[in-house]
Amino acid sequence: MTTSVAILGASGYTGAELIRLIATHPDLRITALSGERKAGMAMAEVFPHLRHLNLPDLMKIEEIDFASVDLVFCALPHATSQAVIDKLPRDLKIVDLSADFRLRDPAAYEKWYGKPHAAVELQQEAVYGLTEFYRDEIRRARLVACTGCNAAAGQYALRPLIEAGLIDLDEIVIDLKAGVSGAGRALKENLLHAELSEGFHAYSAGGIHRHLGEFDQEFSKIAGRPVEVQFTPHLIPANRGILATVYVRGEARDIHATLAKAYADETFIEVLPFGEHPSTRHVRGSNFAHVGVVADRRQGRAMVIVAIDNLTKGSSGQALQNANLMLGIAEETGLMLAPCFP
Amino acid sequence: MTTSVAILGASGYTGAELIRLIATHPDLRITALSGERKAGMAMAEVFPHLRHLNLPDLMKIEEIDFASVDLVFCALPHATSQAVIDKLPRDLKIVDLSADFRLRDPAAYEKWYGKPHAAVELQQEAVYGLTEFYRDEIRRARLVACTGCNAAAGQYALRPLIEAGLIDLDEIVIDLKAGVSGAGRALKENLLHAELSEGFHAYSAGGIHRHLGEFDQEFSKIAGRPVEVQFTPHLIPANRGILATVYVRGEARDIHATLAKAYADETFIEVLPFGEHPSTRHVRGSNFAHVGVVADRRQGRAMVIVAIDNLTKGSSGQALQNANLMLGIAEETGLMLAPCFP
Amino acid sequence: MTTSVAILGASGYTGAELIRLIATHPDLRITALSGERKAGMAMAEVFPHLRHLNLPDLMKIEEIDFASVDLVFCALPHATSQAVIDKLPRDLKIVDLSADFRLRDPAAYEKWYGKPHAAVELQQEAVYGLTEFYRDEIRRARLVACTGCNAAAGQYALRPLIEAGLIDLDEIVIDLKAGVSGAGRALKENLLHAELSEGFHAYSAGGIHRHLGEFDQEFSKIAGRPVEVQFTPHLIPANRGILATVYVRGEARDIHATLAKAYADETFIEVLPFGEHPSTRHVRGSNFAHVGVVADRRQGRAMVIVAIDNLTKGSSGQALQNANLMLGIAEETGLMLAPCFP
Amino acid sequence: MTTSVAILGASGYTGAELIRLIATHPDLRITALSGERKAGMAMAEVFPHLRHLNLPDLMKIEEIDFASVDLVFCALPHATSQAVIDKLPRDLKIVDLSADFRLRDPAAYEKWYGKPHAAVELQQEAVYGLTEFYRDEIRRARLVACTGCNAAAGQYALRPLIEAGLIDLDEIVIDLKAGVSGAGRALKENLLHAELSEGFHAYSAGGIHRHLGEFDQEFSKIAGRPVEVQFTPHLIPANRGILATVYVRGEARDIHATLAKAYADETFIEVLPFGEHPSTRHVRGSNFAHVGVVADRRQGRAMVIVAIDNLTKGSSGQALQNANLMLGIAEETGLMLAPCFP
């Protein structure tokens, strides 16, 4: 029996990526797609690479009959998402890809996003969508908030280490490199090809990037005390990919062993042999994460390096993995596509 | 029941692309992989993006037990291929991705490849692998020679038009743009990133590119008289993709109608609405071909533009499509992956 | 003695390229820069790569004191340019980089640009800025209209051949590939890095690209009868560069000899040895044009291939070359920068 | 009066970059170019972008008449360089771009480069070529060893801070991102376009990159005690550019003020306003370095970010700057080219 899903915000990259993945999913059927500004357009016009699929045209959200939908993927912009989800039927399963329901604490939300949350009750209900660490909660959840793509990469490196008490919590540096699709399809001068290609730079350095809210929440919760990491994202001239180079204080061999053990049974997390460096190109277009551990020349210091595809494991792949869990479908269904290299 | 396949030349890009596609194919199991220079290595070392798959290590060809293999994909370099295939059991099904068995005429082979064919008998036996046009022969074939990637793109534009007598056979210009993966993984100075990126150029212009041998053979066969096209390939700084801009003399509307009709039942060939331009990015990583037709301002002239992924529809996807036919499996099995955009 | 120049539209790419070139010009001094939407901003904010230069802030055009300006480079958008230039002092030397004054015939202008010209008198006065062919007129001109970047590339291939009567005027195909900076700094979805990189496509095929107006005007003028070429531009994922692959009917050796002779004394036009292919990467960031001629396998057919940098020889370099002539400065001053490779 | 220079190793990228820069230098004349494997070839074949220059053909080193040469740029590979320079006349001025003479201590050389130095006496004589910090020694030097490109970027961030005692010497992390031209023109699989583009990764992490030898030597010398930094280089899919993101413990405002003061009179080092992020694209093709300082959210932590072009300020531009000093020419001669953006 196929399950009926709707995708809100299907004219953006995470919406398109969901469709790409669901295209070969045997149990899901896309019955509605929304796109406010492009409502009425065929998907072949909005995303010609999906031309071969038999998809519904884009419509406005209010035109969707949610009674016939089993699960909604909400790929709307931040802030819009909470307003829309607040109006959806309260028994509808929802996987939200925005930032709106990632933070549990209303004060933290307001601090990082600059205004009060408009659906505090739902904020409390939502489950954080980092699948490998919230699997049971996600299975039972009605509303799942997928993580930020950068936040996912950093947490794959650090959660098991904080949990195991292996590293100095005050000395964590996350130097992150991200491809451009993470910035979305918005019309911004700095996202033009001529501006972006053939160069690279840091942005939002110094503790102002919003994904820090997720790091703070999750790491502090695991540690049982406040943890603040140092985090610098960089924009790299490639479409897909996040590489988190995480500098920690701890014994590299122990760190490697702990991560290898933590992810031993995980389908999508591959811990590389000790000393090897992962690359974003080797996870491109896939739901896999590659994790490497390298010892520094100075005793007691190590680098944990994580590579994911921001649109897949960092967003839409993660969303589908969560949806599978929520729907009682085998978790990896539709997600075993091998990375697309070269 | 799964079918056992071997891939010879699995350390190159077309070999890796075959593995990527077969990874989600329900009926095929890879039981042997060869790679002469890298024999003994694990595929995770050779192609880290395939790390999650449970694959055999690379071995030398002579180490493979072909008795337990149902079909061989041969992704070896030109010239090597004919020597190797000549020694394989004569009842083994073979899909060859090299240029060695594309040309039927020994003289034509020698003209384009500079020396006599070493397995003329097999050359006669082989079936040309352009699936949509040789489907019945491929089903019955033991040895199928997949087309050149450029040759595939050009033929999708032109075969139905020549067949229908719609265009002037002496006035065909194929201006072709190709991404770099088509040149393979060979160590050549002009394939280095620093040499290639941020620039573009024509190469092998003037009638010396070997894929002309295929054009000549096929177009002349359809037309029933010699046909020689003008063909200029260009190297473009992108990994995947071929765009063939084909200039023809004929009525654009008739051309569009003829192509639309010719491909109406084809799963993988999408003819765009009249006047639309296809793009390689919208077929990337997929087995789809997008075909556009645009009228020139001067009556009786038109452009047919074809976009494919050189590694997929132009090579390994085509190979798998042919293998499916040869094995009695539904033709599109393992090939319905949506293009990976952005 | 230094000459005072102003650049109108200094917040776009051609404006920035002019500044880059003038930065090492010994005789010119930039005394005013305009940028309507960014008026008041420092150039270091608008173009951080020009940070080291001592430049005036952007201002509005009406704030510029043209009495102290010897020559104006007008790098404004099409249509805006004619309105602005119409109001400038009639004794001011002007090099216009827009399309507004390229066409002499008001009817042709209206045909290609969709509305009547607003300064027909100036349209008559303007001199076409293809330096090598209008040198004397440019020296005497007050208003010079730089050519379209695509139009420049095509004309370098064809003008001497049409002049010499060497080719069939009815059988000219210009297949052109262009980098993305030619599209400017406008916020358009199809110019985003994630949309554009790793793919390529034709656009405005079939005789609707506006640079055809220039081809028609110039080629018909030389030939003394109407000439209409077939022209398909393609967008390539690289920042700079135009490659025009021009298919002609004529004897390749004669064509090569004619081009070699025509450009023998030209500083910026390099005709390659017969049979060699030029590449855009070898002219990047420079005012040089590389011209190659290749014979087709069929007698009487040839390809002429021209590579230029669209922002330099195709626009701002050409503009500076023209300004030098208009000011009585040695033509190549400030323009001898070698291409930036890799 | 022009000075005669020779370039040894002119078939590599740093050799070509030297020629590009010298092309507009009024006082230098290139009288000999060497390239062992390509001896006898014209530069137009080896580097077509230099076609317009009147350059000598490549020859073998032993064919060069050094009596008529005033200064030699040695752009040979590591290890080769010391053997060659050891045989050159001892009164010849030499700017070496290799790693051979960067380290003063023979033991350090052997540690980082794996074998004993073959010209220890010259190793002692050589002056370290980081112009801004060794200006007086360079003026008087006969043999100058240009710095590693990564080492230059890191030192621009850190030297004034270590000198001023502003940062914790045991807590320095240099996360460095580098474009691909720094790896040279060698035929390596991982440098192919198809391998490299559209992905990014760390390499030589953990304290094994050879540029650490320079960091150790220089920082320890300034500090007067051993200093070991943590250093992870990453390979980014762009041709040119190095971005060093340096994590330090110290007061960000003090750090900014100290750097601004240290570089106030330097032509090529631009310290950005506090809190701004530099980008490699804004120094591309130029000898400029952009330095930014950002405060972390946690008091007492800061990021210093440096952008240079690895081939220019990181190598050949630095080399020319040093040569100017050695020859008594104004330091910035031939180096004021503005960055090439976009």
C-alpha cells in the first residue's frame, strides 16, 4: 500500500531533492506540491530535471486537500514554516526541513532567530530529527524538525565523544566548509556564479551563525552543562557538500574507536580507517556520511572530519529517513542511492 | 533469482558508474571486478564513494572464474578490449563499453583506429548498442558494443530525421560540447583541474574524431548512401554532460513532430516542447536524454539540441539498459534514478 | 599629463573591469564613478578586489561635474545608456559599452531592442567600436559604441573573409560558447552558482539574440548585400571567455592565410598556426584574441575559431583601446597585461 | 637600463606566473628559460597564454650562459633546486621558489624533507623570503628562499601577534584552504578535473605537511621558545587562492589593532575593517593579501583570516618583489596589477 505525501515548498532545492529521492521510493506517492510564487506551474518548468516524473502541478498551500495526505514534508523558509504548520490538521504527520522547530527553548529560539516563536506549543511537541540519535522518538513523533545541515555534520563528529566524556568541552573548534546549494535558490548577489566560483571565504564567523543554537542545545544537553563551540562556516565553490573539520582535545585513537563503535550498526555513517580523510565528493548526492579521525602531532589533540551532502543527509535525505521511521517503513528505503562521482 | 555479472576495467569512470547503477538494481549481483594496475586493492580505496557497498576486491582478469558469471561488462580501454574479449568463453554474454566493436567494417575500423582489428569475427558478430534503435538485435545478441557517448548524442538528434528523409544529408553540422569525465581517468596534462577549469576549447576538429566512424556507418546505413557530417567536439569545464547542437536543413516543425513521434514510447528520451533548449544539468547522473528543436530565423533551417550524461546514457547506463534486454529483465530496471540537480 | 575619466555604471562587471585595467594605465585618472543603487558606497564595499586603489566613492550621475572630465566610459544597462548620454555635454568624449549606439539604422534598433531609439541623432553620430576595423573613425569620434562581446568574437573570424570574398555568405554558422560574466551582475535565478555550474545549454537560439543585429549590419555592409548568419549562443560554467566556432564554406588554407595577413600588424589579434585550436583560458583577463583555422575533412569547408575574454577584448579592454585612440594615447597603453592562467 | 633574468623551471605554473608578471615590468628582460623535459619547445606551445610575448625557447639548464644573466629565478622542484643552485656561479643573484632553502637548520630540513640537505653551506647563506619581515636582509642577499604559499598566509596572520605577545602560543589552529594550482602541474590522479571539481577535503592533516617546518622555525624564532601550531590544509576546487582561518586566544580588538599597525605602510597587505571576512576571489591574480579579524562570541578568542593568491603573493609575486629589492628596483614594480575579478 502506498502512502500519500505532500511537499510544501517544492520549488526550492530541498523540495526538489525530496522529489528526486522519492522518485524511486516504492511506498510513497506524491499527491500534492506547493510553491506560492510558482503556483500553477508544472514541475517540468520549475525543475526540468524532474520532467520524466508524473508529478502534480504546483499549487498554493490552501488548495491542498490534507485529508488525503498521510505525511507532509514542509520545505518552506524559516518563519513561514511555523505559521503554516500551525494551521495544518493536528493529526497530520509532518517532517519539517526548516529551522523553526529545532530549538526546544523559546528563549533560545528568540535569541537566534530574532523574534518570538509563533507556535510555542508545537515547538515543545517537535522531535529533533537527527535520525541516528533520536530514532525512537522519531518513530513515535507526529512533528519532526530536521536538523540544520551544518549542525548535522558537526554532531556526527561530536555527539559520541561528548557522550563518552572523551574530549575537553571548552576547546572545540568546528571549521566548516559548505557548498553553495545550502544557501538555497534565493536571488542574492553573492550567490551568482560569477561572484562565487573560483573563490572561497568565511562568513558569519565569530558565533553568529544560527546553527550554533542547535550545537548549544544538543551538546549542552548531552554534557549536562553548558557547552559552547567555536564555529566558522566557509562558502566553497561547489554545489553540494559539507566538510566539518573539528578540532578537539582528546586521544585520537580513543576517539576513533568510540566513533567506530557508535556507528557500527548505522547504515549511513561510515567511519573511515584511522588517519584517513573523507571528501565531500564521495558522498555527493547520497545519504551517506563519511567520518575520519586524524591524530595531531601534539599528543592529546585530534581532528574529526565529517563529510556529508548538505541536500541529502544534511536535509532531504534525513527528512525521508525520518519519514520512513514515522510511517513504519524500513528506514533506508529510497535512500540507498550510491554517491554520484565523478 | 539474481544474475551474476563481472565488470572488467572497474577502476575507470565507466566501471564505477556501472557499479553505482547496479548498486540499486534488484536482479544483478557483482561477483568479480578487474583492474590490472590496481589488482588486489579494495574498491573503497579505488573509489571511496562506493565504500558502503559490499564489493569484491579488484583482481586480474585471468583470476576471474567466468564459469560462474552470466554477463560481463567490459569497460577496458580501446584495443585492450578486443584482445581480452577474444579470449573469453564464446557463450558468455558481453556488453562492451569500448570502441572496439562499434564499427562493422574492418576497413573502417582500421581507418579510424589506425591498425587492423584483432578479432574480426567478433566484430561481425557484435550488435551496435544504441538501445532505442537496435532493441530486437540486442535482445538476441551475445556481444553488444555500446556506442560512443558523442555518437549517442548525435544519433538521438538525427536518426529519425534521416530515416524520414526530412533533412539535407550533405548539410549537417554537429557542434558538440562535452564534460571532462568522457576523457576518462587517464593522467594527461590537459585534464588537470588547473588546466581545464575556467576555460573551454574545441579539439579534434575537422573530421578526425573517432566517433565520426560511427556517424558515418550509421547515417550512411539509414540513408542508403554515404553521409558525412561536419563534427566539432569541445571540452567544457564540467564533469558530466554532452550537449550536441545539430544544425540541419529542414522544416523545424516537421522535425519536432517526427522526433516527438519517434520517441513517444521511449522511457528515457524526452522531447521538449517546440522551441525549448535542453541543458546537461537536467540529465546529470541519469539515463535520460532531453531533445529540443528550435527553428532558425531563416526558413528551412533548424537546430536539434540533445543533452545526455556521457557516463550514463552515453555509456554505463546504456550498457545496463542493453544488459537488461540481453538478460530478459525489464529494460529500465536500475535506471530510473532521477537526475541529480543541483 | 593625466587625463580625467569618469565611469558611469561602475558597480557592474564591465565597470569594474575598466577600473582594473585603468589601475595600471599611466595616463588616465579616474575622477568620478557612478552607481545609482549603490551611490554613496565606497568601491571597496562594492568590489573588494579594488580595495587597494584610491578611488572616488560611487555617486549619482547628476552629482558628477562633467566639466572636469575629459572622457566618459558609459557602462550602463541598455536603454538607460541612451537616455543618460543624451543629457551629457555634447563636447564630451564618450565610450559607450552598452548596446544603444551599435546599430546605425533606427529601424534595425527598434527591431532588435523592441522600441524606438530615444536619441536618433546620437545614433547617427556614433562610431562602431571594433577597434581593428574602425581605427581611423574612432580616432576622430566623439561617441564610440563598443561592440557586443559575442559580436566581436564573430567578427574577428569573419570580416576579413567576407571582405576577401572567400566564403559562401549564405552558409555561415556561428556556434558560440560564452562564460557567465557576460550576463552581468543581475539577480536572475539562472545565473546562480547552483543553477549554472556543472552544466551547459544553448539559449536564444534561432535568430533572436540581439547581437545578430550587429552581425547583420556589419556583414551586410562589407558584403554589399544582405547577409544573415545562423547563430546559437551557449552558456558555459566559467566566469570569463567567449569561444566562437564559425563554420564556413571556403578553402581552409586560403582562409588562414587571409586572416594571418589581415591581423599581421595587430597587437592584440594572434592567428594560431594552421590547424591549432584556441582556448578561452589562454586569453583570460587579457585584451588578446586568439584565432584558429581548421580544415574540415570535406573539401571546401572550414572552421574558424576565435577565443576572447568577454569582459576585456569583448568589452572593457576594447573600450579602453578605443579611449586611447580618442585621446591620442598609444593604443595598447594599459592593455598589455598577460592572460591570467591558470 | 634593463636587467637580464633567467627562469629555471619555466614549464611549471610558478615559472609561467613569473613570466606573466615580468611581462609588464619595465626593468627586467627575460633572456633564458629552462625546462628539462620540454627543452627545445617554444613557450607558445608550453603556455599558449604567453604566445604574444617575445620569449626565448625553453632550453636545458646547462645550455644557459649565466655570465650574461643578472638574476636567476629558480622554479624547480624541491631537491632538484639545491643540486642545480649548488652548481651555479657563486656571485649570481638567485631567487629560489622551491622549499630547498627555507629552513636554516639541517636537522629540520632532514626531518621535514626526508633526506640530508645537499648544499648545507648555501642553506646557511640563504635569506627567508617573506618580504615584509626580511626586507633588509633580502636587499643584501645573494640567495633568497621564497616561502611556502601556505606558510606565507599563516605568517601574515600570526607574526605580528607573536611578536607583540598577544596570543597564547600553545593554542594556535591554522585551518587552511587552498586552490589546486598550488599542487603544480604534476600528473596525479587526484589533480584531474573530474576528481577534484565539485568536492573538497583535508589532506596531510595532523602535523605532516612540510610547511610546518617553516611555521616551527619562524614562530619559534620570534617567540624565543618552541612553538608548534595545529595545521590542516584542505584542497578546494578553484585554481588560485589560499584562505588561512587562524584560531587564536587573545583579544580580537587588540589583534586587529596590532595587525593594522604592523601593515599600515605595506603596499600589498590590506587589513580589512574589524569583523570583515576576506575572500580569495578578491586577491586573485594579484600580489595583495587581505587580512580580516573577527571576534568569537567567547571572550578572549578570535579568528584571523588571510587571503592570498598562492601563485602570486604566495610564490611568484613574492619572488619578483624580492628580486626587485635585490636589484635596487622599487619594490612594487611590476606587481601593481589589480586582482582579476570575476
